[in-house]
Amino acid sequence: FEKTLREPLRTYQVHGHLQAQRLITQPVARSNHCNLRVLGTFEDGSRKLLTLRDDSGLEHLAERAGCGDGQFWTWGPNVKQEIFQRLQAEGYQNLRTVTLRPM
């Protein structure tokens, strides 16, 4: 009889404890690797398909409506300059221009 009375209370306590632990757990930060492919032209005239690893926030640089739908060739010159800088930071040296188009 005593177990029958205490079991619902115990279940409630366990559930409350687990909920509290869940609420204080911080989400794990994840990196957003997009693998965006762009065509790069180098100083010597050679062209190569390059992979941009991080596209976070690029659609906001376009400053126009409708650019957040993944159609990166509509992003414009502000975004091209940012992609150019990010590619150089990733190690692509002697890069002259970057072309955004679907591949």
C-alpha cells in the first residue's frame, strides 16, 4: 500500500530532476560547413574550382530581399568581396577574381 502511494510522487520527483538538468544544459556549438564551390582565377591566369568552407552570414551581406534562399549567384559584389577574403584566409593565395555561378 505504501509503495502505491509513493510511486507517483517518486516519478514526479525524478521527472522534475531530469527536466532541471535538461534546462541548464547548453547547446553544443556546431560549425556550419557548406562546401560552397566557386570558380577562382589566379594571378597566372589559371582557373580552379575552389571550396569555401564557411558561408555563415553571407546572405545578409547582400542587403536585398530574396537572397536567403540559397541562390548564391544573386548575392552581388559585396558578397563576392567577402568570399574573396574568406578564401584567402583559408589559404588560397595569388587569387585574382572569384566567380559565383551554379556548378
